[in-house]
Amino acid sequence: MPDQLHSKEFKNNFVNMFNGVDEVSRNPQQTPGSLYTRAMPSAVSNPKLISYSIDLGEVLGLNSTLDSESIEILAGNRVTKTMIPYAACYGGYQFGHWANQLGDGRAITLGELERKNQIFEIQLKGSGRTAYSRRGDGRAVLRSSVREYLMSEAMFYLGVPTTRALSLVDTGDKVLRDMFYDGNADYENGAIVARVAPSFLRFGNFQILFARGEAENLKSLFDWTTNTFFSFITSSGDEKVVDFFREVSKRTSKMITEWMRVGFVHGVMNTDNMSVLGLTIDYGPFSFLDNFDPTFTPNTTDLPGRRYAFASQPSIAFWNLQRFAESLMPLMNDHQLLENEVENFKSYYQSDYFKMMSNKFGLSHFDSEEREFLIEMENCLYELEVDMTLFYQYLIDIERSEQTKDATIKHFEDCFYSKLSESQEREFYNLIKIYKNLLSKNSFGHEESCQIMRKSNPRFILRNYLLHEASEKLESGDSTLFDELYEALKNPYSKNGDKFFKKRPEWAEKKAGCSMLSCSS
């Protein structure tokens, strides 16, 4: 029987299991020896529910309509008797440098719901200061909250491993933000997103304990994590640590492969933003690719090095896993066993990636000939500024028999961001001919190939300019575009969202918030 959120009994497994600071604090402080600090959401003046994921609510056993008391919880204005809110302590490597203690600076976990033998951690992002807020105010603005709410749900429906979003609340308060760190701060509407995941455990939860030499806490966290989320691992000793890391590595490989499949760029792959469960977490300056550009990063802070560019995500995942493995070394006698397993990520990813690419192209195998074609095609897509999402959609419907160059270019003309020269047209046409030759060797039939491609290539993606427009209109009281995007993202492989099936408009290429973003929110 569905319930209201305020009538749900929350579990507090994390708080009850580990050492923490049990006094609620909103003052920045170092918390050695503690895996969390008690926190309490700060009240807001006039909360208004903008959106609620009925589908996710159903998974949690919630009513399809929330009453005022439940909305008060999602706004941070109400805490029930069974909740023990806290902020987790973790560290991380940020842009390749150890940053020491970080922690939940503007996210507060209310507790966990258990339903049908599943655990769901409920976390409010933007609900006020915690002991880990450092110089921040613990708040989030509507602009970034719209992005996180819509994108985490969009990724779920795309089939990408991700945290989810239960609700989006306008707080009724203003928040001061310097969007591009250029001295032009301004007040924006505040908002809170309720995030849901089995756990928000990160590489950084283990890394801070390793950095502080807290061997007992590290062992406790390892035991609890494996018993709770990896109970299928039945080995012991060194073998258990290796088996755990192997599972994290494989899940990370699958997550990154899915990012590459849909053209997603996280933008800030610090180790504190890497989930132990292989979920996409912490949606900040992310973006989907418009034109295919392996060097693209949506994060202004990532310039000019482009550490977290689209094509660099697999290698960064490997680097992050290396750092994560280091934090597990004190749990082992033979470190070489784990070092050997770290290297295996490369083979996991290569296998996942080429299987994924074979599906995107509708090919039954992806051997040396296909891989050589892929390198040439991706170079061409980059040089010719071809829209990634549109390209694969038009590829599905391409005439499989021989066509003239002009007919081929006309078929794909909506994919190009700039007019092609004669030599560029010829280059593109020749690659399409090679592709058709590969299809002719396929063991898949025509319809089977197309069906696989339709399931592998999204037709609708949440482009940055759409998110920017939606948040701007929402700020002025118009939720029409927001609502349209929310409906479209639920069926990204269908033609339901074909109103948005088009390239990024020229005006959005350089407009603030439509292409590049900062970590500020």
C-alpha cells in the first residue's frame, strides 16, 4: 500500500554502523576518526514542489501525489522521528591532486528506506551547511538543480547506471552565485533536489581513511560495503579485496562505456565523484556532445588542460581506479595481487567498448577491419563537425544499396554544423561506402541490424541549450519547456521527443550556460 513520505520508517544503517561526530554542526571542521558528522537541513522560507518522479516514488512505495508534510521533508523543513540526518566524510583527488578532506558540503542524507529487499538512500542536495561546507553556503540554485534533476532521470531512461532524482523543490529563497568565477555574482532562485541511490559511497570514502592511516575504520567500511552491496562475494582475505575491486572495476567500465555510447561528458571526474557501485553521481558541469568532439569538456575549470574531456574519460577512470586500489592496500598482505587486477580494467573496457560500438553500427562483429573503420569515421566526424546523435539516427535509415555521393550527403545534411567542401564530402562518402561493405558481411539481417541500432542510439538527448532554456523559463514562472523535456526523456529511443530532434542552434554555441559551465551552483 503506497504511503506518504512522512509516514515511512527510515533506517540509519550507516550512522549506526560507524564512528561519527554525533553533534549536529554547520561549522567547517576537520573530523579525523569519523566517517560522518550529524547534520540538519536548514529551513527555507517558501518551498514549492516543481516536480516529483511518480515512477521513482512508486519504486519507493510512495503515493503518486505528495501531501504538504512530505513536501516539507523534501524541502528540508521537516525531519521525522526515524531519520538521523548526516553528512558523509570523504576525500578525493581533484584534477589529479590530493585534496584531503572534502565531504558532503551541500548534501544531507536523511536515512535509508528498505523495500522489497532493496536499500534506497535519500539525500537532499542544497539543503544547507554541514561540517564539510568549507567556504560554501550549502545551497544550490534552480539552474543547476534543474540540470541534475532532469539529467539523472534522463540517464536512467537511457539505460546508463546512475543515481536518480525524486523531487525538485523551489525554496523561495535567493542564493548568491558567481557562475563563471569572474566577479559577476548575482542572486538566483534556490532549489533542493532529493537524490536516491542504494548508496552514495565513493572512492573518496575509502581514500580519506587510507590517507589518515585509520586502518580499523577502513576495515570496517570495507566489511560493511562488501556485506551490504556485494554479498555475492564469498571469498576471504586478500582474495576478497581483489574480488571486490574487480567488481568495482567492471562496473566502472560498464558505466564509462555507457557514457561513451550516448555521448555523455561528466566534466569533473574527481575520485570523490566516482561511485563504488558504478553509478553516475554528482551532476555538475556535464554535457552531451552536440558535434562529435573527443576533446570537448563542458567544464570551464577543466580548461586549458581538458583532463576530463570526452575521449579521456576511460583513461581517467583507470587512473582513478589506480588511486582507489592504493586505498585498499592496507587490507592486504600481497599487494601485487591487487596491482595485477588494476591492469585488467583495460581489457574489461576494451571488451565492453567494442561490443557497444558494434551495436551502435549494427554490426555482428567488430574485428580489426571494423576497428580501423571506426578510427577513420570518428576522425571524420570530428573534422567535419558532425552532430553525434543525429548522425547515428540517420545511419539507421541509410539506403543499404549503392548511392551517389550527392544522395548520401543529402541524406545526412542535417547532421553537419558547417558546409562541407568537395574533398570533405568525398571523404565522408567514401567512409559510408566502407560501412555499407561491412554491413554486407554482417551475419545480422537488415531489420535485426536496424533494431539493434535503434536500441543503442538515443534519438533524444538533453542538450545543454535545452536545459538552459528550461531553467530560464522556469525562473520566470513558465514550466512548459521543463515539462516537455521531462516527458521526452522518458522515451529517448522513440520519436516522442522529435520536437527536439535537431542540431544545437547557432545562438547557443557560445551563450553562457549552453556550452561551457563551471562547477559553481
